[in-house]
Amino acid sequence: MPSQQFKLLIMIGIMFINSLIPNTTSKLMQWLITVILLFTINQNATAEALNAQELRFIKDLFNRIQPATFKNNREYCGYIGYADNGELIATAAHQGQENSCMGQAPAADFDVIASYHTHGAFSVEADAELPSTDDMEADIAEDLDGFIATPGGRLWHIDTIEGIARMVCGRNCVLSDPNFDPEQVDAMQESYNLSELRARDLEPL
Ligand SMILES: [Zn+2]
């Protein structure tokens, strides 16, 4: 996965190439090339961070848990990782509280790649369509990526290496709460860093 430093180097390289483009090429064209190249780099980074098999596994896992999280209005949580035989597995979903969940520590022979949790049933009171500041701080403290499924069926990946929470896929990507009302949800970005999440927490619902 390209690091931030690597991306910075690429950016400097692009700027250098841009400076070699004859003056007849408009500045707008130069910026367009830069944006397209940066977009390509970011797409590659996301694809590498989460392979197709893992994404399928995580979606299937959440689709099994979402009905219980809506019915009981409780968060469910656990860990995803690789067993000794190389098989991708998840620990049994632990039922938490309405707004929190502490997973049981996985077995020692379990090669953990991420935590996972759901966000309970839809509520107009909660800004539950994206990770909370607590979610990101807990994953950073644990030095472990996290996956979150929301009442609207969005899937988020907290990438603790990049320090970014990214929406992997949007509305109805996994099962959503039948009572979910999109009208009650504020617009959101496709990614947040920790300070952006903190700023969003301070906004009135
Ligand atoms: Zn959460």
C-alpha cells in the first residue's frame, strides 16, 4: 500500500512533469492531469488495502448480523482474521449496548486483521451512518483496522495506517434497517480523518 510519503513523492513528480509541459498547455489541463493521476493512485491504494475476497467475506458477515442489530437495537462486534490454515474467519458476534460494544479478545492462534461492529437500529437521535470519533480513537489505540456497518447499509473501513475512515460502499451495500429514513440523515463525506470526525460530532443533528 503506498504510504503518504510515497504519494507525496508522486505528487512532486507530477508537479515536475507539469512544469515541463509547454506554456501553450493551459494551467487547467495541467491540474486536470494531476487530479486524474492522484485519483488513480488513491483507487489503487484502496484496492490493495482490501482485497475482493475480504470485502465479500465482510459483506456476508454483516448481512448475517444486521437483522439482529436492527431487531434488538444493540451493536454487535467481533474480530476478522486468518486462522492457522489460512482461512478467513470472524469471531462470533458479541452483543453490546445501544451505542457501544466491547468484543471478546480473539484466540492467540488467530491472525487478526480488523475489528468489526454494527450500529444498531435506525434512530433520528444518532449520527450512525458514519464511524464515531470513539470508533476511530479505539481502533487507533488498538492499532487495528475496523469495519462498520450502518443502519442505512453503508460499509466503512477505518484504516489506521492512513488515519482515514473511508466509505467502502454506500446505501444498501449491506442489509439496511427497513425503518431507515434517508431524509433524516445529514449529507456526509466519503472519507474522514480524526479531526474531521471530531468537527462533525460538534455539529447539531
Ligand atoms: Zn461505531
